[in-house]
Amino acid sequence: MIALIMFLSLFEIAISQNQSSDPESTQVLQLHYQDQHVVIDNGIFQLTLSNPEGFVTGVQYNGIENVLAYTGHENDRGYWDLVWNFPGKKTKKTKGTLDRIEATKMEVITQNDEQIEISFSRTWNASSNVTVPVNIDKRFVVLRNSSGFYSYAIFERLQGWPAVEIDNIRLAIKLDKDKFNYMAISDERQRYMPLPDDRIPPRGKPLAYPEAVQLLDPIEPEFKVEVDDKYEYSMESKDIKVHGWISTNDSVGFWQITPSNEFRSAGPLKQFLGSHVGPTNLAIFHSTHYVGAELIMSFEEGEAWKKVFGPVFIYLNSFPKEVDPLLLWHQAKNQTKIEEEKWPYNFTTSSDFPSSDQRGHVSGRLLVRDRYIRSEDIPANGSYVGLAAPGDVGSWQREYKGYQFWSKADEEGYFCIDNVRSGRYNLYAFVPGFIGDFHNDTVINISPGSNICLGELVYEPPRDGPTLWEIGVPDRTAAEFYIPDPNPMFVNKLYVNSSDNKYRQYGLWERYSELYPDEDMVYDVDVDDYSKDWFYMQVTRKLDDGRYNGTTWEIKFQLDDQIENLTGNFKLRIAIATSNVAELQIRVNDVSMDPPLFTTGQIGKDNTIARHGIHGLYWLYSVDVPASSLGPGCNSIYLTQPLAISPFQGLMYDYIRLEYPDSVNHIHINRP
């Protein structure tokens, strides 16, 4: 007990020492001009920015001259960048043109006792064919008594400008590799990390793709034989609130805090990179990861557009030496709550970032109506309800030009969406436990001060008849299915005993052929357990000669003699959690049926399999299965994925259900 009291006392002292100074303190906020640099100093830290380019070249804090990387060029330490192309210019060998967004003009927007805001801007030159046709204004803000800085950027295209495609927009910061050795991205996902040197041959061995490297001779032997891959640390947008690094020897933390994800593309489930070996800290505002080409930002000739990305807060904290430095993570989480309460920030100078009184509010209640589950409407407990650009069912997961605002409904289905920017929106939702997407196509016009109550809304998920059988849980992921242990030669130790993150291990696609060396998976709905017997991804089979074959899975189920009296169609619902250059063909009771009963055609370029994901784009298909194609006794539905030139082609299923025809109220099923 005494030890616990001492520990808590030290932690409280550490917290108090690292809080912002008293508001009445005499701490002076200063701006210094140096040769090709400007320095903002608030007495807690110093931020050095190149002038006029706007690169973050130095962060001095807590006795450390510069927490940023010291190797390479100083312009490679902290920067905004993007990847872009003119339409039709991209080749198979390049992902696009990388633009480090080197500004040409520096301007002090605000300088007073409370804050300094500096703009680094670049205006597109119409005579240029080597720069992206977008005006970009990068902003940096430092407040008095604040242990960190804010950054945001304003992207704008004017009417008449040429067509362009943008793949990626981010803020990247690289830290001192000799200091920052511990990474934290969530309570469960944090660890000591290898050095970037460990990835370089001969210390490291590249695996199936460059991002994945096996550490053969790392500088620290504890990492030996582990696999390092930045995609093992990706996160869903809704969960990217704070992540960063700790220098355990200096008891200093460096964190990126994102109090809102309104400016990120593709909704709350879109996955982004965050922190990874470098040590690197990323704020990614737009990327095609886990979606593919459908999320390339495509602007037509003459199309105007403006969007503000950020602000994000780069937060620094420190503890006395006697306090466990890993507790800096908890303080960073506390600061995140503070930043969320302050959102939307009222100190940004740009009129393109509206304050809270210039925003609106939308509320309501979402219910689910499924007469085959319950006679009365069901509260949409835990549903995600959001506002995004007007579109079609599920279009939010492919939307990138505007802003999105999402909220999680309570147990009774009530939701509140606060701080919505002015604009035109549709309301979207998805509900755990139910397939499909809710979409209210009424255009909701938000203006400053709007307070719109939508009342009760009812989602009727796709349903034609009672359930004959089902496989999985409709939650838009494949997490409930069987995920194998990794090959012990290719592990990330962080996930060895983590059931929730088991799928993040390298090489799990190869385990399918090992578990099913001769025959593909057969699943009996009357006997098998999907958590043990349904492999979580339908991938290709590797042959001895190095080529690949497609795979065919069989679902077996029983029907009794009453099937002979049925007419019409059964309905097969298949929800796909992700697809990568794959095709799903469906056949009933005849594996060689040509053509198949149904095919999706080639769908998806999510690359989720290689990137250790459990979902990507969501697809929902409803297939009519004629009653005449079924018979009494054993029946089979065959799921074939025929495309096979890569180990990373395949599907992950979210949920599969076979429904009786609507006219059937009850029918006996033969059980063993």
C-alpha cells in the first residue's frame, strides 16, 4: 500500500509539472527570424521552420536540442506531402509524383501575447506542368503556455484548372532514432520498437513485399527473427485519436493528437497508417490504403474545390526520471480529452475553419425493423450514424472531397452529431448485427447555428424471409472467423497473445494451403462452428511450381421433404468485408455449373490481405436461389474465387445467410 501511495504521488507530481503554466504567468511568446528559418519560442519548447518552404526542421524540448531526426537533409524531418498525377500519366511502375509541398511564401498571420500563427503557402502557376494544380496553405500555430504546436492546411482548386488525381495527403514527422524507442498507438498496441537500420540488408531480409522485413540480425537481439511491417500498425479512422513515441531514457513523449476526424476521407472505418519504425509519426488525411483506386481523389477539368485538413496537435510531454516514462501515454490520453473538448478550435485565424457558433447540430433516433427477429422496432444500439455528401447507399465509404461527421448511437438508438460544418448532407448509418446500410436521401442543409432534430428514423435491412441458416456476425469484418496462428518464423511479438489483433501477423494467407493441402474448405452448417472451422479469408492456393490456383468452398446444409412443396426463390445474402482483385462465383448443387448461378465479376483492390487487415470496402449481394435447385436431404452451395495470379487475391466474408421464401413461416430442418 505504501508503495502504491508513493507511486501515485510521483505520478501526480509528474502530471502537475507537465501541465501548462498558470494563465497569469509571465511566459513570453516570441518569434525569431534566422537565416532561412523562423523560430517560435513559448518558453516550453521551440519550433523551427524553414523559410519560406515551411518544413519542420527542429523541435527543442526539455533539454533536448532537437527531438527530430538528425540524419539526412533537414527538410526530411517534418513536412506535409502528397502524391498526385495528371489523369492517364501514371504507369505501372510508379504510384505517382511525390510532392513535398515546398512553399514559396511565408507570412505571419497572427502574432500577439497569446498565439503566433504562420502561413507557408504556394500558389499554382498555370504555366507549370510539374506541380499539382492546387493552391496550398500550410499553417502552424503555437499558443502561450502550450506544450506543443498545431498544424493544418488549406487546399484549394479554382475553376478552369486542369484535371488531376491525388492519391495521398499527409503530415509526416521523423524523430531521433537514438532516443525514441517505444511506440504507443492504443492501450493494447504499444511496444519497444526496432531501429530503421535493422530493416536494411544484411540485418533485415525483405519478404513478399518491401514493407515487410524479417529482422535477421537486429542491433537489439530481442527483435531477432521478428517481422516488421508498417501495415501491422494501421488503425481505423474512428480510433486514431492519439499515437506517438516515448524516449524512455529522457522521459519525453512526442504525440500526434487528432481531436476530430471530420476531414479524413471515407468515414469512420477507413484504415490509415499512423506511427511505425523510423521512428515515424504520421497524420494521414487521405490515402487509398485498404480501398484502392476507388479512393483516388479525381478532379475533372475546371472543377473547383476547397478543403481544410486538420488541425492536428503535436504534443510533447515529460516526466521526472523517477516516474515510469511509459506513463507518458496516459498523460497523452488525458491531453487528447482536453483537445476534444476544445474542438472546434477557436484560435485558428483562417475563415475556412469555422468555429462552433458557425456550425450546426443534428440529432434523432434510429430504429431497426426486421419482422423476422422482433415484431416491434429495435433500437439501433451501437450504430454509427453520420453525415456525408449526398449520394447513394454506402457511398460514404468512397467519398473524399467533402467532410464527414459521425456519432455512435446509444442503447436506445439516440444519436447527436455536433459541430457540423455548413453544407448539404445525407444521413447514413450502419448497425452492428444487421446487414447493409441505412441511407436517408433527404438533403440536410446545415447553416451556422442549425439545430435539426430528425425524429425517429427506421432502417429496414434486406430481408425476404426467415433465416434457414447463417454464418458469421454482420459487423462488416471477418474477425469472428477462424484466424490461424502465424508461422513461428514470421511473428510480431506484440500480437502473439492478442486475440483481438491476431490477424495482424505476417503471412497468414499462406496458412490456408497448409491447413487444406489437398482439398478446399467444406463447412457443414449443422455441425461446424464458424469461429473454428471457417477460415477467415478465401485466398488462392500456392502450387509446387510457384503458380496459384483459385479455390472453391462448399457450404453443406440439410432440407427435409417439405422442400418439394416450395416454389419461388430462397434468398442468399452475402456480405463481403473486403476483396482484392477477386471474383465470387456462386453455384448450387453443381460445382461445375456453367455459367454459375451468380458472379460478382472482378471486384476490389483493397489489398487488405497483404496489409494484415480484417476488412476493407464493404460489399453486399443478394442472390435468388430457385427452390427448384434445392432438394430434400443434403444440399451444397459452392463459393468459387477463380482469379489466381497472386497470393494476395481473395475475399473476406462478413456474413452469409440463406433465407426461406417469404411465404414460408416455418419449416423443419433435419438435424443430425
